[in-house]
Amino acid sequence: MKVILAAPRGFCAGVNMAIESLDLAIEQFGTPIYVYHEIVHNRYVVEAFQEKGAVFVEHLEDVPEGSHLLFSAHGVSPEIRRIAVERNLVAVDATCPLVTKVHLEAIRFSREGYTIVLIGHAGHDEVLGTMGEAPASILLAESPAHVDELGIPDGTKLAYLTQTTLSVDDANRIIERLKQRFPHIVGPPKEDICYATQNRQEAIRILSSEASLVIVIGSQNSSNSQRLKELACEHDVEAYLIDGPQDLDDEWFTDVETVIITAGASAPESIVQDVIHYLKARFSATVEFRSIRTEEVHFQLPKELRSV
């Protein structure tokens, strides 16, 4: 069996920055240190930080007043920032700059009198944070069908934004429907779906024709990982999303000659290597490295940690 190891895969610049930020915050401030939501959507990363003393919370009321708090890579709403100040929390903002870009676009469009259609998944941490910037001005659309259901009066100034981790194809289908129904709608100066999401999807789109099975490494609550699995299936290739080698089923590989392995933007490379080790040991797999493009993006640490 041959394994095609796709690149780019795994950690993006935003995830690297968030993880480094939490490591430095633990080193600088000690533990417990509190994190609002999961630092990134990956079970292994979260569990590793829990072992180091990080405490992940869904409500700031669970954070003792005066404690150190880190905002996750997915961003937070102004209301969460207000509560953090009210509770005298010492906050470190590890929001991905590409998510911050979407927040700033939401603020700008809202101030200019636009109603904003946010393309994204209901309940996702990033969507909650973005909608919180202008809750009275933002409507959510998860599909072209949702666009048809939007009750928007004629003459309304309209703009659209997107969650950064969407399927490019899915987002384009929704944008196309928005433009069909609302020809006057405007979008951001530069598309919102992040470079890493696009690159990982591009690799699957290009390589999928060479394999009969795709293994995506990432957690079930990782939006960009789910999109990689869905993209492979759209190209008529069987695909599975797994946390690690313990989730593999040997029956998946019956009569399979070529497997593609990739990883979502929050999945550690160490887990990728664990999966490859399993396939080598179990199926005598050989590995071929295939790079579609090179990533050299790096984000600065939060200002609270730059002197550390």
C-alpha cells in the first residue's frame, strides 16, 4: 500500500501562534491559567494543555476574578471582552489575525449602515465572536437554501462575510446565490477564507484522483478538518476523519492500494506520524511526500507576550 502524504497539512500560522501563546503564558504566569473555549479545536492539543494546568471554560463566570485568561484562536465578541474587564481578568488575546480581519470588516460594514450576511456554521466559536461585533446587523447563512429564506426588505444595503474555515466550494455556492438574489450585495476587499484552509483543500482537490481512500487527521469539532473530509467525498473518494491511529479500522484498507493522508489546521504533526507508523507496521506502507505549495506565513505573538 502506498501513502501519499499531502502538504500543506497540519498547523497553520494562527494555530502555531495560539499554541505558542498559551505555552508562554503558562511559563510566565504559572497555573492555573484559564482559556475561553478550546485554544484550538483539537482533542490532543487541549488534553496536553490540561495536563500542563490550563483550564478551558465556556463561561467567564467560571474564572476567578483577577485571574489570567487567554482568548482562543477563534476570537471572541465585545461582550466577552467587557465581562473580562468587569471581572478584572488579565487577558491575553491569541485570536488569529485572519479572524480579527473578519471582525474588523463586520464593524466597518455595520458602521456604514449595511446589513451583513455572515456565511458560516451556527454555533461555531468563530461565528459567535464575529456576530457579537454587530448582533443587530448580522444574519447567518449556512447554505444556498438559507439565502432563499432570508427576509431582507428591498433597498437594504447588503454585504457578506465568511467564516475563515469554510469549504471554498461551499462558500462560493452561497456567495453565488446571494449575488443572484441580491445583485447589489458587496463583499470584503479580500476573501475571508484563510490561506491555510484553501491550501489544504487545494491539495485534496488535486491529489484525490490518485487514491481510493483519504484519511484526514483532526477532531470532529474542527470545521476545516470536516471540510477536507467532505471535499474528498465530493470527489468520489472514501474519506474518514480521525483523531489518531486508535480510530483507524483495518477494514477500511481492504483492497486499497493508495491512501492520501492530510491533517486539519489544528492537528499536530506528531499524530500524523503516529498514523503513518501504524500503516507502515500494519500494511508495510510506503510513503510518498507530495507538496502542492509552500507556506511561509508567521504571525506575531500577542502584545502581552512579546517581551517574554
